[in-house]
Amino acid sequence: MPSQSCRPMPAETTVRRDLDDYAISNPDDVEALKRLMESKIKNRKVDEAIAIVKELIRQEPDDYEWRLLKSHFHLYNQDLDLAKLGFNEVLEKEPFMVEAYHGLVTVASQGDSESELKELEKRIEDALERLYQELEKEDPNDFRSYLCQGIIYTMLRKKDEAEKQFEKYQRLVPEGHPYNKYFDKVFREKMENERAGSRS
């Protein structure tokens, strides 16, 4: 029998239900949808979070962070084909979106496709230095540049360089940014698992 401490408090349940009801009744309220999505992530209701992200994509079709987030959710659910499709769709529009390359590398790693992984690593290594020198020159305070570099260096098993980039990212990312919350709650856990697997 589950302990009382594992059950949501009545007030918390009421707030969650109110937020659900409000977002359903006001589907064009982007901020309400974002709060609802964060609530679903916090409670590990990834399928429900995906449905909300799809609505955010409909409302903000030019914001590729929502498309990336949806693909990461599919990856978290082990829906590798959907994740791969989503990352490739992003790269069709934004060919230097390194977050999408990272997603494809993770898909290839989990799918045990050695040839696909090697091909992706080569593409990434070729683009990495040129791309991020340009980004850092344009805006040295853009936290996404350092996050992406840390992710890619982790995938390439360059741990020391990855840690340097993650430290820069943590100093610059705004506290309330959705990527910060997702990275801390879900993505960092997966990255640690990947690191542990590479050491074993």
C-alpha cells in the first residue's frame, strides 16, 4: 500500500486540475500551455506533455525549440522512429541546429546503428568548430551555444571539454527558461546514464 507521502496533496491536485481546465478552455493562451507542460514534465506524464507541445508548435510554428522538445520527449519514450523523424525535420529547416544532431546521435546509439553513428559523428565534428566560432563571435552570452557544445562533446566522449561548456551554459541560462527545466529534470539524467554506459 503506498504511503501517504507518495500521494499528491489535495491542494496540489486541485491546482493541477485547475491548470488543466484553464488550458483546455483557453487553448490560445501560450503561457498557460507552457505552465501546463512544465507540470506534466514534473509529474513524468510525457505523453500528455507531447500533446501540449504539439499545440505550442501549432501556435508558434517558427519556434524550433518546441519541435526539438517534442522529439526529445519521443526519445525519452523510446519512440526512436518518431524522434529521428522530428530531428530530421528540424534539420531540413535549420541545417546547423546542433541540438537536432545530438538527438540523431542518441537515436543511433540506442538503435545500435554503428555505421549511422559514425557518419553522424563525422558530420558533427566537421561542423562543430566552424559553427560555434561564428556563434560565439556573434553573441558570447548565448547559453545555447555552450549547451550544444557540451552535449556534442559528451557524445564524442570528450568529458573535460564537455564539462567546461556545461559550466558556461549553467552560468548564462535564465533560471526560468524551459530548456533549463527540461535539462535539469530529464535530460541531465539521461546524459549521466550515457556517460555511465560509456565508462562501463
